[in-house]
Amino acid sequence: MLTLQENPLRVGLKQAKTPEPLILVIFGASGDLTQRKLVPALYQLKKEGRLPAEMTIVGVARREWSHDYFRQQMRQGIEEFSDGIGKEELWEDFAQGLYYCAGNMDEGESYQKLKTFLGELDGKRGTRGNRVFYLAVSPKFFPAAIKQLGAAKMLTEPLKHRLVIEKPFGKDLSSAQVLNRIVQNVCKEEQVYRIDHYLGKETVQNLLVFRFANAIFEPLWNRNYIDNIQITVAETVGVEERAGYYETAGALRDMVQNHLLQLFCLTAMEAPSGISADSIRGEKVKVLQGTHLADIKNLEKSAIRGQYTGGWMKGKPIPGYREEKDVNPLSTTPTFVALKLMVDNWRWQGVPFYLRTGKRLPKKVSEIAIQFKNVPLTIFQSAAQQTNPNILALRIQPNEGISLRFEAKMLGAELRTRTVDMDFSYGSSFGMATADAYHRLLLDCMLGDQTLFTRADEVEEAWRVVTPALTAWDAPADPNSIPFYEAGTWQPAEAEFLLNRDGRRWRRL
Ligand code: BG6
């Protein structure tokens, strides 16, 4: 059996950058993700000429839709959530490859029916038995769908059959282990693509380029020069229409275990030996293995949760989390989390990584801020000459870019210093907007490149890191024991204290 690296098909595909003819089967075809993200991203790939002529997409969901109705729905999604249909002939060509097959996720018969239908499409469309099965469904259906795909022998050929699994992958370490076992029973790891859409963001991929294609930062990228690292993913939105899911998840499961820990890994990992999927993912696993909450015995010194109460944003009143539709009025689900992580290795010993994320914060902003140590001796001593530590800020979104903050002499006869920024912005340097994450992720899974997908051991290690906080916060507690913050403010006071205790402050964003 060929390994993925030796697989000539994959190497060829990587060079050609156009996938082999294939059928992409989307489970959850009537859902939001398909209409808002997946199909618009596929259509964008079509516009760019990145899809094979034989490209075929089969939507699967419970509702009894016709092929034509599915096509109409997808067209609506493209019109509403991307920059439109463009040339009508292009849409016609794309729509010819769109099909729908009604089915029930946990009934064997539906999979047999699907299998037969896919076989017919192979003959009609020339898709050669190549399949990507995309589970864009509620996570409660993952186990049944994966087992059924296995039982129907639809994942038997590693070089032809792939499985894409949306997040969340499990709801804690043990459920993720169980899910991994279910997956491993029906296919090989090289067939599996676990989605974390943050890895599809250009700015996140640029972390690798920034760190490993430039010589000047590496000598400074360690405990000798770095004082602390702050990773913030702030959102202005609340729980929206997703309370059913969010009430069972909360910010630690929804954002930290996946997106923030991925940002952390790419910031903290060692240089991989190459850009193959396994060398990069291997380094991420290694750094996670050495990572833990700063003080597990006194959790409040390393993990803070919070929940938004009513407040004001942009002049409008905002309801508190407990007042949102379908939320338990005594819910203790965290909508904000701040963690202090430490990494036990030679590079990072003693350097805290502060991570925070929350909903209903004043600004939508994601960034990684590397705060360097201050100068060993200040020779500019008056208040007007005080110096601040250098900060390298990697802006993930919006206003994507990188800035380096340093001290400069102000113009004039007096010796006064001021903090200034040296700035790189994607928009002005490349003159184009960054693509949607799904655009890249869909192309990569069709090409068979797993670099931007999480591996089984990686997802488990990430769960392990957050387990002490999950365990404590999942335990029944007094509903008022959760710290609150007003919608439109940055965080509960406890989260400020997490850094103040160390003589530090959160960066003002
Ligand atoms: C999703 C979470 O994974 O990421 C959402 O489930 C969150 O709760 C979203 O809003 C944030 O993604 P982005 O790309 O807007 O930062």
C-alpha cells in the first residue's frame, strides 16, 4: 500500500492544482453551511477554473427535494452570500453537475440508494469512482453517518474515497477518542479531513510563512526575548439562532479547543522539516503535548469564564445571553473564556500564552500579539521618555496584516520618545481581498492535501489541554458563580485580574 507521500496521484494533483474528476457528496445539503459557505466557495472555484469539467456535487438531506429545487436553493445561496452568478453559461455548466438525493442519516437503506445513484453518476459524468463525503450535519449524526458509510463500503478505497468532518469533533477528550475510533474502524487517517475553518484563512497560513521564510524573527522567537503572547479572537455577534447548539458547547468548546489552539500551535511550534502535512501536524502535536493550563490546582489562576449580560452596542440595546431565544434563563454556559497556558519545552519555559475569546465584545478582531521583553536598562528616564516594550501584532482579521510596534524619537529639539507602528497590510500589498476559508479547504481536500486539517492525535491533544477547565465548568454550580460582563465591554473583571496578577495587561484593541 502506498503512503500518502508516495502516492503519485496526490503528488500529481498537487502540482496540477486541479482535482481529479470526483463526486462531492454533501450531507446536510439543506442546511446553512451548504448554502452560505460550501456551494458559494465551490462556485468561486468554478469561476477560477479550478474545478474539473466532470465535477459533480450531490446534496443529501432528509427533505424530499428535486434536483431542480436543490439547484435553485444553491443559486440563491451564491447570489446572496458571494459575489454572484456572473456569466449565465458558467452557472448552467455548474448546475448540470448538481444533484440531490433525499436520505436519512441513520438508515442503511438511504446509503444503499445513494451508493447506487453515485454509481449511475459515475457513468454519466465520468467521475471514475472518486468520492469526497462531507459531513456538514449536526455533530450528533457523525457517528451514525460514519458507521453507515463504512457498512455500505463507501470508504474502502483510500486513494479514491475521502471523508470530511466538520467541527466540533467530539465534546470532550473521551468523546473525541470514541469518534476517532469509529472513524478508524471504517477508513485510514489519510482519508480523513477534520475541518477547522481557521486553518483555511490566509492570515493563519501566513503564520508559517512569516515564521519559517524569514530569518530575522527566529532568533528572537523564544523565552530569551519574549515576555508573553496574547491571542485574542473577539466577536461582536451574540449567540444568534444557534442557542440549541451553543448551550451544549460554550466558548471553550466552540472556539478555544479548535480555533484558538490552532493559532497557538502555529505560533508556538518548532520549525517542521518540510511542508508535508505530516511534518507540520507532527510539530503541532509536539507543542500541544508540552502545553497545560498554568495552574491546574487553582483553576481561577489560569482559566476564567464569563457570560454577557444586557448592554449597549452601537447605540442599540442588546439582550443578555440568558434572555436570548432558547437559552436557559439560569444557564452557566460561558460566552467568554480567557486562559493562561504554559509550554514545557526549552523554547517557551516560563513564557505565558494568554488566550481569550468572547461574544458580544466591542469589536470583531482576531490577533496574535507577541510582546517582547523590555530593554534591560532604561537610559531615557523622565516620564516623557519612558519606553514601552516592542509588540509584533499578527492581525488575523479584519484589516489583515502585521505590525511591529517600537519606540521612536519624536521630532524636535527635546529628546522625547513615542511608540510608533511599522505596518504591512494584505489589502494594500496584494491589492485584493483574502478568500473565504472554505474556498481553500474544499480545494485542498479535493486535491488530497491534508496540511490544513487536524489529525486524530492533534484533536485529542487539544481536548486534553482544555479538560481541567471543561470538567470544572461542566459540574453543576450556582448559576451566579459565573462571572458576568456587559454586552459591548471587553471582559469580566476576573479576566483582567488573570494578567494583572502577573503584572501585565491585556492589549487594548
Ligand atoms: C465558528 C463558531 O466555528 O466560528 C462560531 O462556531 C463563531 O460561534 C465562528 O462565530 C467565528 O468564525 P470567524 O471566521 O467569523 O472568526
